[in-house]
Amino acid sequence: MSQETVKVTINGAEIEAEKGAVLIDVCRDNAENIPSFCYYKDLAPQASCRMCLVRIEKMPKLQTSCTIKVTDGMVVTTKSPEIEKAQRSMGEFLLTNHPLDCPVCDRGGECELQEVIFDWGDVEERFTEEKNKAPEKYLSPIVANDPQRCILCKRCTRVCDEWMGEDAIEAGNRGANTVIGTYGGWLDCSQCGNCIEVCPTGTLLDAVYRHETRPWELDQTISTDVYSSDGMQLSIGSRSGEVHRIVARDRYVNGLNGEFLDVKARFAHEFVNHPDRIKTPLIRYSKGGKLIPATWDAAIKLVADKLSTYGSDTAVVASPRLTNESIGALGFFARDAVKSEKVGVTDRQSMSAFFENLSAPLATHKEIRYASTILLIGGEPEEEQTYTAKQIRQAVRNGGAKLVVINETPIRLTSKAVIFVHANRGTLDAYALAAIDPANDSSAAEKMGVEPSVFSDIRDAIFETRGDVIIVCGSDLSPAAQAVIAASAGSISGEGRRALLHPLPLYNNSVGAIDILGGGTEAEAIGSARAAYVAGSLQDPSLLAGKEFVVVQELFETETTAHADVVFPAASFAEIDGTFTNNAGNVQRVRKAVEPIHQAKPDWMITRAIASEMGADLGFEPSASSAFKAVADAVPAYNGLRYPALKDESNPVQAAYEITDRNVAASVEELQAAVDVMTSEDKVTETPRIGHKLHRLTTMTSKTAQFHLLANGNPKPDNLLLSPLVQIEPSGVKKALAATVGVGDRE
């Protein structure tokens, strides 16, 4: 959008506004509140609720402010008896069929219809006809629907189309019979739940949280997603030490992801209070024996004595799901307590090579949304970095961006691409050679099974761009290919064109782990070590087989704890203070919402206690803020950062990564050798099903019962009026019910 400004008069006050801005946004930004239901910033206008009416000078009748762009000299009135009468009448129409069941509605207390009618509603309802009514039903295991509460704002349908690109939910029928529904009555989509988030009434409901509490009974804590590397902001709703729901933090304070969350961030939170959580420290007194509950003092002393004996022969391994504070504490522990260089991260596909060779700044998610050209190399952001995928879709659909996709799999984003380079299986790395030198086009094309001219088309698309070119790089590229792509991006920038990089690491704090511990892998760290200290679980637990002494910090007993001699109960993300670093380099706060259950403790606190028992000082006091200060002082990109600087997540702080012009000749040589021996001529032709990665069962997602149904094909139950969990086993097999509830029972 142009940065040119115009002068607009609103209720007699002259203000400056950005030319082309939407009038309703300009009014709201200048403390002139205008009611609306269908309007939603950054979505295509709907103009169906007619609540945002204003009077504009020289226009013959009231206008919907959500469809008007401001122009120079515009004179607007937002408050007058005429406008108020029209708004009250619209409120009366909206209540014509609304059931007014606020006392039993999950949205009661935070319902936009409720709030607007209090201010702009009429005191008397003149419609006496019988209201349209329909029974509550389920649209999926995690989305419930009360159709009679719907006011047809169609926010849900537009979000499903524009944000998700799925069109899973849509309006059916016409006129007074219009309903919001799904094809076949069942949602077959990524189950993001954004339709629930943006619904202004209690029409679409969170079936995981449904009927648990009233909204005003919940304590709201702003935190950061524990699953995706996008670092989505969210609000944890808790009561009496239990997490009941999670919503996008925009409902309370504006965050980088607005009201967007994906299925895992929003619904897969039941692991926090799950009964299977490890409750006390556990000690295995003999190899092959059972883990026996023990006191903290006994477990700490045993570990300290053992690791003091093994010293530098101890491997220290961190999960990329831990906070920066906990990862930093492990690094300090390796350096100061056991003096070991055997340090690694349990990341499945590390992107350390990418970060070591940055030749252009990291792109924020907002910059992706307003990019001119986006080059997606590898990865599948629709399944693993969902907010990045949403920004790409909107950049193309709403912003006219050009999308180029280079992948071995026809992922769903290829439908938005102007160029799709469909590489042979296992040959994605070959593109990196073509990217740095056109002389490699023919050989790369031969290996990838594409026409050489496609690389010229990509260069034309990039160098014809005026604006931002975002290079999005997946973690499925080899370290050498990552290094080459990151190092070559800077050469793309030119007159009127800026190159930015955006990585797609797999875990919530993969970036923080790289920043703090570097690129060591779990296999490299554990290798020849005699003892291992692991915070989290390994990708390959068999690496611990045969080790003389193993310590693990975890939430649940896993394949990794099966090898452990001592297990410590770790606190979950909802029970700690700390920070994560997302894929845009934003260092974001994680805040404690509930007390750790049972005897769990934050990972950094456990590490510090072991070090203290060993007589080592890790350099920070027993507080998360002190631990972060120590980490920030040790990591150049975080230098000077402190918790107070991170409190405003509407303006997230980006780490100061060094932009280098590094010689990657060795990486090019390694890459060339790998490409020379590529022989694949096989292409993946099938587009993966929606949710094939999002819905998979992991240690944490498996603790939410509805995820078992999603992972097993999301079977449609016989009766939509009953919870799917009542009718279907977690395995996807239908239960034999003695009797089912029918529509007639609800009439």
C-alpha cells in the first residue's frame, strides 16, 4: 500500500491517514469506534451486516465504512441520530432468529454480538414470528456448531478460503434459509479452528473446551506456541491450576499472528494436565531394573556424583522444544560442570548451516504477507509452519505476489504458484547449483527431471521484481545446499528490489537451539561418550543403548527414558517463564500460566541444581530472567536483550544476526559431488492429504483424545448430534452404541 497520506475530517476533527486505507480502520485508529460483524481486517470485504454505516458528505445515503477507501478531503460523520437509528434497526434484524441463550452459550461474556447490542441494540424486539431453529451438532471431532446462533457474517467462510485455502466451510441455501455448513456435513480439512476464533457469536465452538468453564472464570496468560517454529502468540486460559483452552492472543492484545492459530497450537494442550505426566524423580538402581520414585535430593546427588566421575566423557543433549534459558543452562553445564565438548541438539533436520551463511536479513511474517515474489525451496509449510503458509497464501491471493515452488512433492501451495519445478525424488539439492550459476542449469535440470529453461524463468521472475523477494528454505535440503542458498541470496538485491531469507525449521525453538549451542547433532554428541545428559527425548533413542549412565529430563515416559538411569520430571511450557526464538528471528516470551504439576521443575532449574551439587556455578541466579540475561550476554545475536524489551509482542524484537559474505566454495564442492552421483528418475505425483503431518500423533498431541480420531482418518460418526468421541474409538473404529440420539429427541 502507498505511504502517501491524505487529510480526512471525521466528526469535525481533521486527521491524516494513509491513502487507500479502509475508512473503518481509519476511524477505529482515531478512537472513533464503529460497530461491525462481517468486517475483518485483511479479509475481502463482505458488507453484509450493515452495522458500520456512516454519513459521507456529498453521498446521497448512508455508506458502509468497511467498503470505502479514504480520499483527500473526505468529510465523515460516524455519530448522529440518523446513524444510530439505522444501527439499532440492524441490531434488531440480527436478533430476529438469534436464540438469546447467553447463560448457556460458551461465548457468553466475550460475544461480539452481545457487546454490540448492549451499545447499539434496541430495547424492544418487534418481531414475534417463530425463530428459525436447529439442534447443536458436530462438524468434526474438534468443531461443534450451533447453527441457530449464526448471524451470517461469513467471517468463517472467508478465513477458510483466504487464510487456509481450503474452502471447507461455506454458506448453503438462500435467503432466510441460509446456513453455514460443510459438504457432506463433515469438515475434512486441517482443523485449524480459525473459523471458531473469528466467529463473533457462539455458532462455532471449540469441542475440546466446550462447556468446561465460563470465559470470565479463566485467567488469561499470553505465551508462545510450543509446536511450530512460526512462534505464534496465544493466550492460555487456566483455572485452579488447570489449562482449559488456548486461543490466539489477538483476542486480548495484538500479536504477530493476529487471530490465527493452527490445530496443534489451539487444541493439543491436554498434555499439560495429563495424568501420565512424570510425577517425581525416578531412579533405576540396576541396569534392566525398574524406575523407582525417589526424592529430589537423592536423585540430584546421584546424578552429580556420577557425572563428576565421567566428566568430559559426558554428552549433553538439548531438545529444540526447550526454552532458550534451559538450552543455555545445558550449554553452560557442559562448559563449566563437566567440561565436555560433546554437545548436541535433538533436531530432526538442523538448519545450522543456513544460519551460519546468512547473506540477507531474515524476513518477518509481515514482510512475507506483503512480498512481491516468494521463492519456496523445499519444505511443506502448510503442514509444519502453518502461519508462514497462511502469509504466503494471502500474499498471492490478496496481494498479487508471484509464488515459485521448487519441490519433489506437489504440495498444496503449488496450486498458487506461477512456476512449479517438480523435481525427481531425492534431487532437490541440485537446484542450489543452478541458483548460483546458470552454467549449472543443464546438469541440474537433467538430475531434477525438468526443462533447463525453467531456471531462466525463475531468474526472470526474481529480477523483474520491484519490492521484496523472499527466499523460503526448507529444512529438507542438505546442509551444503542450505549454505549455498543462504550465501547467494544477497546477490539478488538490486535497485528497487530487496532479498530476504526465511527458514523453515521444524520445532518451536530450533532457531534458539542453533543460536545457543550451534549445529551439533545428537549422534555427534552421544557418539563415543560414556554418559549422557538429555533434556527432552532423542530422535533416535537407540543411541543411548550401552551407555554407562543416562540422565533424562522429560514430561512423560518415552523410548528415551527407557534407557535412563535417572529421570527428572520437567515442567511444560505452560508452567514456566522463558523465551523461544521463531523462524523470523523474533525472541518471544513464554509465560507461566499454572504452577508445575506434582514435583515437576523447569529444565534450567534442574540443570542448575545438578551443577550446584557438583560445585559448579553456571553464572546466573535461580530465576528465568537471570538465566536469559546470561544467555543473551553469551549469544552475540541476543546481545543487550532483557525481558522488559520483549514485553510488547505486537512489536516483536528480532535477533541481530550477522549478515556475512562468506566463501562457500567448500559447500559448493560438497554439493557438486553429491549431485554428480544422483540417479533418481522417479517423481512423487500425489499431493499429500491435508493433515498428514499436522495430525500425526506425537508424545504431546497424543494426549488430546480428538487427535487420535484426526490421525486415524477423521471418520464421520453416524450421529452428528453426539460427540464423535462417544461414537468412535481412538483407533477410528466405530463403537457399538445401545441407542443413539436422533433429531426427534432434540425437538
